[in-house]
Amino acid sequence: ILLGLGLTHRERGDYAHAVEYLEQSRDLYVQLNQVDEIARLWNRIGEQEILRENHQQAIESFNNALEVAQKYELTGHKARALLGLGVCLEKSEQYRVAAQKFEESLVLWGGVNDPEQTAKTEFGVSRLLWLDGKKEQAEIKIQNAIARLDERAQTRQKAFMLRDLGEFFLKSGESSLAREYLENSLETFIAHDNQYEAEKTKKILDTI
């Protein structure tokens, strides 16, 4: 029930309450010693903290997930924690270390069937390739990630990832690309009736 409440608040864009319920759910699984769920919830909490722009708390959550995943050889959770750390490091402009985390994560996803998280990692790699001047390679990664999401109908997560790309290109001075990805993200949020995220995306578009 607690996990369900957390995910419901996440869908509504109420990330503060989402974290609250996810933490309660995690604490319950700690009491039950269900390590798979403990690692999963640490990662989910970290992802919500990123959306709240609480990057230090996010890093702590991902490090906790990574510790559990390494101890119990939970490959998918390890890959997800490395991805989360990569995102946090990228946001703090520690690009070299972020790239290492993304690459480590991408290698692990090769043995795990999780198209959503694999695509998120490919987007991360693509952003850093672009910053490194390898734009053609970056574009290939982007299209691979989008195709992976479309194949599995992962449209909600696609909206977040497209917005991240739009914001990235906006900061990189690529206004045309930024507008393209942000408009696609906005359309997807509207289609999924996510008014909170649609409004956030529209505000970014209005700055172009």
C-alpha cells in the first residue's frame, strides 16, 4: 500500500509526498530483510530527489542502493544506481566522472532486460558525447534510445527524457533542437494528462 501511494503521488508530480511514502515502504522492507526491494526503493527515492533538485540527497540514496546491490549481486539495481549517480554528477558538471558512471551502467544493462533504464543511460551517454564534440555519435545514441522506448510504449518516461534533452540542448545553445525535444515532451505529458509536468515543460519552452 505504501509503495502504491508513493507511486501515485509521483504520477501527480507531488514528489515530496512520493519520497515520504517510498521511504516508509523502504523501512518496512528493511524490517522484512527483502534486499531486492530495499535496493529498488533506494533507487526510486534517489530518482524522486533528482526531480526535486535535491541532488545531494539523491547521491546518498543511489550510494545506498549501490551498496546493497553490490553486496547481494543485484545487477539491475547496481546499473540503475550508477545511472542515477551519473545524472547527479552531470548536473554538477563533473562530466568525466559522470561519463564513467554512465558507461559502467550501460555495460551492466547489456545483461538485464530493462529498456526504459537502458534508454535513460543511452540518453546520458549521448549528452556527454555531444559536449565532447562527438555529435554524430550522440545523435545515433539518441535515436537508438527513442526507438527502444517506442518499441516498448514507454511514453511517460520518454516525456521526461525528451525534456531533459531539450533542457540540455537549450543550455548548449542549440535552440532549434531544444524546441523540437521540448515540444515533443510537452505533447506527451499532455497526452498522459500530467498537467504538473506539462506546465513545467511549457515554462521552459517559453524561454526560447
